[in-house]
Amino acid sequence: MGCQDEQLVKTICDLYEKISKLESLKPSEDVNILFKQLVSTCIPPNPSIDVTKMSDTVQEIRLNLIKICGEAEGRLEHHFSSILTSFQDNPLNHLNIFPYYNNYLKLGKLEFDLLTQNLNGFVPKNVAFIGSGPLPLTSIVLASLHLKDTIFHNFDIDPSAKSLASLLVSSDPDISQRMFFHTVDIMDVTESLKSFDVVFLAALVGMKKEEKVRVIEHLQKHMDPGAVLMLRSAHGPRAFLYPIVEPCDLQGFEVLSIYHPTDDVINSVVISKKLPIVSTGNLVGGPSCLLQPCNCSKIHAIMSKKKNTMMIEEFGAREEQLS
């Protein structure tokens, strides 16, 4: 790493030390200031930062920081969902009080555009979102602005997330009829996964690499062939905030594209499609027969005309091998 990169990593580690000493991660002035500093430090694009090649000490700090960010994000969403549900009229009319609402609008538009591009205009009828939380903004943004006839099923392991999220949409005559919430560990959901055209996996479901891979393997086993799996990842210093998903983590899926935004949308987006089971005579090949490569065949820079925002798009080369 160069001197500037080393200084950037040191700044992030110093912020981690301050954040880890906070008495509580509930929204407060001190919490808000430190996390704003952390995000503003990590968000400038810097592809020369590769967190996977850093020292064990920095790797441990990164993993702890991701856990802390996950807890803080959950508390922030719980806080604002509670505020929103206190409104007498439709709470969805006041979503802009959430400080990162505009980011979700941009992310929702990006993910919708990716779906449209890769599904050739097919509009999904049933969508699942795993790890929807108490403030399911992705589902709400997609349902209200982009997928206006689609049914959304939201899964979260926390019962309080379901209670708040259900109350949040209950006053909306349209969304309340198309959005459903389930308190369950997604690893216990099997057959019903086959009914979804698209499955979204939240960034903080599976914070450790092995946990994320186990969830992906479970989805691969039970999703319908041809169904789309949308995942959130991170690139460069943003990987101090969220876990990284690599093409080689997606065994049994064809990676269609990976987008690394360089604006204030933090998450990269990975879109993939479950490969069909390969049959050879009387033998049927399962997931172990489908090896997804880790290389990407092309990298393109795309300039968004509306936002003047540069993004990197990687198209994964599909290779299949039969064992």
C-alpha cells in the first residue's frame, strides 16, 4: 500500500477504537458523529485497497467493525421505524426523515435497472427479501416505485423487526396488500423458496465469509433453477463496513454482473442466476457439478447520464465442468 492508503487504514482503525469504546450504539450525538466520520472515510472509491490482503490485526478490526456497524444499523432502523409508526397518517409518506432514505432510493433504482437488464423485461411476480429488518426500505422502494404489481415476502429472524415493519406498512392500502413478513431463520425455509422469481440477500446476513457461504449454499439448494439471487457486497475501503461477496462464493449460480457504485451508495450489487441441474443420461448432477469461476471476463466503466456517476460493471464468465 502507498502512504495515502496506509493513512486511510490507520484513520479507520482509529475510528474503530473510538466506536468500540461507546457505551451504547443507540442513536445519539456521539454515535452519529463517529459513524458519519467512518462512512465519509470509507466511501471515496479506492480500488487499490484490498482488505483481504491486509494484516491479521487489520482483518480482525474489520470483522469487528462490520459487526458493530450491523448492530448500529439495526438500532438506527429500529429507532426510526418506531418514530414512523407513531404518525397518525400513512407512515410511508414520511420516509424521508430517515437519514439514509435517498441512498435507498438510489440503490433501489440501481437494483431495478439491473433486474430489468438481466431479466430481459420480465417482471417478477414474487420477490423474497432475506434480512429485511424493522425498516424494510428496499422492499418498500421497489414495491412503491418500480415493481408495482409484485408480491414481496420479507424474512427476518428478529420478531420485533416483523412487528415494526408490519405496522409500518399497515396504513398503506396498496403496499399492505402486497407485502408480507415472516419471523424465521432462512436456513429453516426450504420448499417455499422455490416460489420466488427473485431473492434479495441483505448485506449483513452472514457477516463472516463462512456464514455467508452457508446461506448462499442453502439458497442454491432450494431456489428454483433460473431464479435470480441479488446480493450486496462491498469494494475497496467500503469493505470495512460490509462483507464482500465474490463470484467464487456463488457455486451453482451464474454471476451476471457486479456493480461497484462510486457515489454515496455504499453497497456493491451482485446479480446472479441459479444454474439448471445438469443431467447426463440417468445421472443427475447437483451443485457439486457446477463450478462457478472466480475470474471476470470484462470490466467496463459506465457513466450514468442522469447522476454523472461512474460505476464499474463486471460480467462474470460462465464456465461449467462436470465431475
